[in-house]
Amino acid sequence: MRASRLISWLAVLVVAGSPAVEVAAPSAASTPVPLVTDPASLVNPLIGTGVATAGNGSGGIAGGGDTFPGPDMPFGMIQWSPDTAPQRQNGGGYWFNSSQLTGFSLDHLSGAGCPVYGDVPILPLVGDVPADPRAATADFSHESESTQVGYYGVTTTAPDGSNPVTTEISTTTRAGVSRFGFPASTQSHLLLKVADSAEKIVNGQPKYQKVDATSARVVGGDEVIGSVTAGHFCNLGSSHQRDYTLHFDIRFSRPFTASSVWPGGPGSDPGGVALTFDTSSDPNLTAKVGISYTSDANAAANLDAEISGWDFDTVRAANVQAWNDILGRIEIGGGSPDQQTVFYTALYHSLLDPHVFSDVNGQYLGMDGQVHTVAPGHAQYADYSGWDIYRDQVQLASLLAPHEMSDVVRSMLDDYAQDGMLPKWSNANGESYEMVGDPADPIIAGAYAFGARDFDADTALRAMIAEATQPSTIRPGQAELDHYGYLPNNLNYGCCNFTASVSTQLEYDTADYAIAAFAKAQHHQDVYATFVSRAQNWQDAFNPATGYVQAKLADGRWAPGFTPGTSTGMIEGSAAEYTPMVPFNVGALVGARGGAQAWESYLDGLTANLATPGPENAKLSNEPSLAIPWEYDYVGAPWKTQQVVRQAQVALFGNAPAGEPGNDDLGAMGSWYVWSALGLYPLIPGSDTLVLGSPAFPRAVLRLTSGRELSVNAPNAAVDAPYVQDLRLNGQPWPKLYLTAAQYAQGARLDVDLGPSPGAWGTGASAVPPSDATGESAAIPFLPAASVTVASGQSSAADVSARNITGHPVTADLAATAPTGITVTPTAATVAIPGGGSAGTRLSVSAGAETAPGSYQVPITLQARPHGPPRTVTLTVTVVSAP
């Protein structure tokens, strides 16, 4: 897109403050635009490998997507891709601004936020073998580079531009093939850097991704077999398996003339192998490699099964076909070439992980460190970026690839059977405990809701309940949450990477709601009622006096120093960003903050600066903010959802290395873009509900595995026409701002009339998406002033209020419990609270003449009638000496 058009479009959005904006609407196409037939050709694997779109690490959008440009199969085990120097990027290993390569390593993770994998970089060189082969690099330029689905090619040189070597790579699921073109030389080398995984060294010590063991042996004159044992993802250890072992078997189309093993691995283990080839008469060399996380023998078997010959082009063609098959399950029509590339690259990134972990014989190394075998016709999967992918990637992948995602859930249940834990942020066959919450619950429930159901749902539900109710390393603090009703910010929770009390509580609430939704789908009404009620304890972390979730101390006081931009109690976000994160009950959030107008104004502030957000703005480069733009649908302003989502698409995504705003996080960011471009979003974890935005393309057809189609037709779609004027479902008017599986799972047709100015469609109160109020308290108490000062022997006044989060009047009972030396009058009161409003009472607080100066806490409990759990606030009474 030209810069002038982008600036003009953003200006239109900035002034689009009301439905009064007038811009000429584009005319509808007279005939349907053609659908893309070769989506694989539109993917640009370099998207997400470059610099930030804007901002910096202190507040703006930081970092590229951490993606990798090398080839991979859908959910493929091997990801053979180049690694750059001097900056070797997290996850993907490749930084677009670099000009050197350390080699082409065999495994990566798209968008992971810590160094991971990058095992066995293979570097071609010509001339003398460097004295320190591990430090060797080769120069390259993007002019000599080609990246496509199923293919990576580049020409590397010495620093002076001499001795060019071409490298081409393609892959199957567990194996890969590479063609090397050397100059005429008797000193053409391949350096196999067995000990050079993606470590991050700080002060001379590995901080992330530590290599613990290596092996390498030359077999005959044309094969090397070896392994690397590494792990410790994000530097997080546990008593469980932390390492994985990558086994490899690499073979060559002709013998090498010399080989040597250099030292430098852990202890006396090898650092790598240097292989020399005579290319003086034949410059071409082909290598093929099989990998396994189980054994050397299985690496060889995987190679034999998947690449029996040396035909590079056949492997490449099969890879492209596999991607066309799965990418083609969404066919789009119209839009610019750049828009189509951004869409299909985002979809491509969404379908890389979790990836196959079992070998062709079904074997894999389990979470217990033992070899297991999957059932025929199924595969074991690994690498769950749980905190990220549960929000949108799981739902998208389940809709498009239910067999694979059913196997993903089966794999999670296997993990649970082996070590008693559903995966949280597992790497290979070890748990890292990275990030917070219990994301396995919304992953399983989300997969089920969107069609991945070929797993034992009863076993899954039992595991989810057990982990949520019994002492668990996956849910540190759950016992304290059950006791207090919130997670006190000043307690020590011990193991397993506990951090960020408010963020963790909100994530546990989301996980509990996912259990409830999953149980309800299986007709376990009692389990549903229990867990949906537990999920509502976000109300104990919400302060109506400020309108935000806040960290609270064990004595009931709010943590001091609160501002909307505070990170106290939060991880990777602020109170302003986390307050909307009650996706299953947004309606109650709206009421708790004072109603629709107040919530809309709050969202306006959050979305006011998408390109360079501050601490009080939504950061659509990171997961806690991803749902925020869609919540305008809950307050009768769907046109703002349509507007802000389109702003984000234009400002944050693009067909360039910097075209992804944050870590891709194993497909989470790519999935957000795909859903948003379809005009749909799975806002409610564990639910089959899709809230509605506006389509970015004139046509889109989702080809469901049932053989049915979900088509979205928006002939007026354009970058500057995001506003829905009317929507029809199967030819009939559809006034609601959401769909459920009843509308789309068996196929449907959405006809969407779009325009350049906001319309009235979806603005009625009955159009809003569902909120689940089961088990909530109808009112939340708060203190207009959190403390009162009183002199010994005297009294002062203090107010206590309650916010009615419903639209109807509520009666509530207030009860104060004063400590010794403090008297509160009255100790009990009944207040009538109007619908959507607040009411309260004034208390007289007295200190006895003998009461020592100091700080005293007075809990005040509210019980809304006729039912609902009690909620408590704490008044701090500061006693001072009498004058």
C-alpha cells in the first residue's frame, strides 16, 4: 500500500467519531470476484522476521514476529531454516536486518519469545576450515535469497564476496533435503555445528536454551548420525523433564573426501563435524536428513520413509501441495495482492504448531521420559504456547483441521497420563511453566467447540477438574484463590513460575469458564454451575471506585500506588489492558464500570493509539489486548469494532518483514489477523460463539471438513469501507452481533453490505453477544475513600457504596466486622441500588480512648439478594493520638 493512501485511510478512521461521517461508497461488483486457487504461492515467509513497525521496548510495539523463513509442512516436525548473525532471533532464529548466517538448523518455533531449538546448524564454506568452526559465519544478501512455501534458497559468500555457495532446502514432515552448489574446489565444506543450538549467553553462562550433551559419529563415507540434548526453555527449571534430545541422520549424494570432529560440546562431547567434498569437477551436492526426538534409529527410519531418493523437486512439490490443500480450506477473493499475501501468510503461521512429535512408527518420548507409541492413524504433538494460542489459534486450526487438532488434544491427555499435568507451555517432552494461568482448559474446550472432537471427552473433563481442584503445579495459588476469593499480591506462592496475581486470577477465571462450557456441552450441568460460579471471582479483583481490576493484599486492602497504567499484579500488560479480560461476562464488566457509555469511552481510550501504545492503551501486538476491539459489540457500538479492527489490520500488519506487530507466538497473532479479516472472532474461550466485525475481502469461503461451506460475501469490501450496513444469514436478516455453531458449523452464507461510514446495523440492545452471569454477585461493594483517620477516643465518618451491575434494582445487605478497639456504627445496613447505578451508606467509625495508634482493617461484606456470593471490601482505619 502506498504511504499516501495509508495516511489518508488512517485520517478517515480518526475522524470517524460518529455515524455522521460521509464518504462515497464503492459500488458493488457486478459479478463475483474469483477465488484464490493457489494460496501457497501467496505466502511470504519473511513476514515477521524484521524490525518493529513502531515503538520500542518501553511502551511501543516491540520486536518482530520471531518467525522463520525456511520450509515446513503443516504441523511439521522439521523446520529447516537459516539462523542469522550477529542477531539470532528468538524462536525463528532469523533477523532480517542481519547480513550473516551461522548455518541452517533443523528445528525452530514460529514466534516463541525465548531462544529455543535451532539445533544442528549446517553451514557451507569454501577454503580452510576455520580454527573455531562454531564461530564461523557466511555472508548473504536478500538479493540472493528466495523464500516460498516449501522452499528456501540463498547464496552465501566469504566476506569479500568470493566463494559463493547456493543452498536450497525443502522438507517433508520429519525429514528434509538440501541442494548445495559449490564453486570448483577441493575444499568445499559442510560444518555440522552439533553444539550450537539457540543458546542465549549472559555473563558467560547460558540463560536460555542450554545445551547439555551432544553426540556425532561418521558412518562410512557419506553419512553422519548424531544428537543434541538441550532445553531449559526460558531458563525455567523444574523437577520434571526439562531437556529434549534431537536425533539426526544426515546422508549425502556422494562421499566426502575428509571428515573431522571438533571439540567444544559439553564436557568432552563433540562440538561438531567438518565434512570436506571435492567439487572441482561436479559442484552439486545433495544432502537429506531425518530427525527424531526419540532415537537415532527412528531418525533414520523417518528419513527412509519420507525421502527415499534424492529428488529435491518432488519433495518441494509435495510440500507445496500439502500447503495448498490446507490453506485452500479458506479461499478468499478480491483485495490487493499485498492483502492476500498478508492473509495467507498469517494463515500459514497459524498452522505450523503444535507440531508432530511422533515418528513414522508411532513412537515418541513422553513427558515421563519413556518411549510410547500412538495408535495407528494418529500422531503425537508437542510445543504448546498455551497462554497465547488458546485465544484464537486453537479455534481456527480446529475449524480447518479437526483431525490434527483432535490429535493435539489426545496428545495433551497422554501428557497428563504420563506426568499428571496438562501442558501449560511445554517444549518438546518437558514442561517449562512459562506464563500464567491454566491454558489447557480453554485449549481443550475451544478445540471441542470448533469441531475437533475425536478424543475422550470424559477423560479430558476429569483431568481438567482434577487439575483445577487438587494441589497442582500448573495452578499455583488455587488454594489461596479459593480461600480469599482473590489472589493476594503479597503472598509467596512458591513453585512453578507463579507471577502477577491479578493476571493469574483472570486466567484461572477464564480456565474455569472453559471447564464450565466444556461440561455444559456434555450435559454435566452440575459441573457447569460449579465452575461458572468460580469464574466470577474476578469481581473480587475489580474496584468500582476506579473502574479497574487491581492487585489486592492479603488483609483485603488494595495494593498501594495504583494507576491505570500500573503493572503491579500484571504480566505483560497493565491494569488498563487487563480490565477487559473477562470475556465470558463482558456485560457484567460494562455494568461494573458504570454502563455502556462509560465502557465505550474506556475502550476509546484503550484504542486511541494502536501504533505506539502507552501503558493505558491496548497493545494489539500482545495477547492480553487481542479481545479489546471486539468488546464495542457489547455496548451498541459495533461500528467501532469494525473501525478499530480495520485500523489494526492496516497499521500493524503488512507484506514486509516488519509486517507483524509482535511475537507470532506459535500462530496466535496470525490467527487474530485471519479471524479479523473474515469479520469473525472467537472471543469467549471454550464457547463456539463468534462475535462479528466486518470482512476485509469481497469473498471468503471456508471449506469445512464436513463438505459444507461457510461463505462470507461482502462485495463492497474495501480498505476504507469497514462499516456494516446490513447483514443476512442464509438470505434472511440477521440482527445479532454474533453467531454460534448452530448458525455456521453445518455451513452457511453471510451476505454483508459494507460502506465507508457507520451504519445502524447491530446497534440495538438485543444484538449484543451473550454474557454468562451465572454465579455472579449482582452488586460489587466499593469504598469512595479507602481509608479514614480517627483520633483515639473520637470518631469519623466513612462511606461504603455498592455498584449494581445489572439493569434492574437490587437490594443488598452490608455487614462490617470491626477489630478490637474500633467501633463501627451501624454494623449492618440494607441498601437499595437502582439498576445500573450505585448506592451506599455512611458509617461512623470510632476508636476507643485506649486504642493504640496504628492501622486497623475493617472488612465490609456485601450480600446481594436473593442470591449470589458475598463480596468484601476492606476499610483501613488509621488511629492517631488524640490532640
